[in-house]
Amino acid sequence: MAEKTDWEMKAANLLKAELKRKGVTYAQLVEKLAEIGVDEKEVNVRNKLSRGKFTAAFLLQCLQATGSEHLRL
């Protein structure tokens, strides 16, 4: 299996930190994504964040679903 690049790790950590800051679990994220029309399974979300392999669109969907308006890079 290929190792995560620094950028993939940064993206995954950024999203994980935002979820933690908002107090949103993966299960809750799946529910919030469904509310905006994004169909994901909890196991898929967990795997995406674990691997750090997800699209910019998925990142934006997650941020929108959790009500995040600002990010600190």
C-alpha cells in the first residue's frame, strides 16, 4: 500500500481537526452529508479520512455539512 503524502496527511488532519472542533462524529457527519444530498456510508468516510485519499469536493461537502465557514491552515 502506498504511503500517504504530506499533502494527503495535511488534508486528512485538517478535516479531522475541524470535525473534532465541531464535536461531530463520523456517524453524525454521514447524517449531515445526507441532509445536503451526499450519500456516504460511515465506513467509507472513516476509510477516506484514515487514508487521506479524498477529493477537494468531498472536503468542501464535509465543511458545508458541518457548518464550517473558516479554516486555519
